[in-house]
Amino acid sequence: MRRLILKLLPLLLLAVSCTERMDPYEGGTGVRANINGYKCVMRGVSNKAYATYNVGESYSFSTQRLQLFKHMDGMSNCYLQVSISEPSALVTGRAYKIGTSGASAYLYLDGVDRGITLSGELTFLNDGPGSGVTEARFELTGKDRDGTKYDVRHGFMRLNTTKMGELEYEE
């Protein structure tokens, strides 16, 4: 039994080490936000694209479900997902109203399938989602079915973004 454990230990360590703490305030990509007073940062793989920017008849930016964990104890506790769709290109510096038609955000708690609907604002910084790396600030709030309030404050994301459906222009 001991030999089996010793053989499996390197595989377990490799599996755990494949993800990393992704805090954009430390210079790389990732997400950081205070959720109900707890500093939370993203867990993932730094060179992966976690968002898409679609160009076509409408323009949309959407993230995957981003795993966040508490900074102090390292335990995963929630997932954040954001989506914005507009008839024109998304622009830097404009505050997009989340929780309105075409813009949504959800907070998923561990063990709960249904997301908590969030509302608030998200503002793209620098070149926005069309540049390959999206930077945005956000402030969001929501309540679960039991009426527990969730405040997502001082949110910042810097995510590798895949540009899809690029329009081709004739010269």
C-alpha cells in the first residue's frame, strides 16, 4: 500500500500544480475582487484564454466560469461569469450596465448549480476586448434565493481574449 501511495504522490502533485493563483495586480493575467469582504483571486493556467470577443452582426464579450478562491486560505469558493452583447463595438472607458438586456453576470457558489444574478457596472480599460487581452474594472451586487446579499467590490480582470468572427474589409 505504501509503495502505491508513493507512486501516486507525484501524479497528485502534478495535478495540483497545473493551476496557479492568477492575481492581475501581480503583473499577469487573472481576476481579483473583494466578495463580501474577502479578497478573492482567480485560479487557472496563465497562458489560457478565458474570454472571447465576438465580432459580427453584434459584438459580445464573455468570460468562462472563472474559478475564484479566497486569498488567505486558498480554498475555492465560487465562480464568476460575465457576458455583454451590444449592436456596436465595445469601447474603452464606457461603463456597461450589468443586469440589463444584453449584459449579465453570475456568481456560482460551490455545490450550487444555479448562479446568483448580479447587477452593477463593468468598464473596459486600455484597448478593450478587441486587443487579445481584456482589462476591465467592475462593481457588482446580487442576492441568492435566501436573500443573502453578495457584494463583488473593487473587481479587476486582465484576461487573455480570443477574438472570433472577425469581419474582413475590402480596400
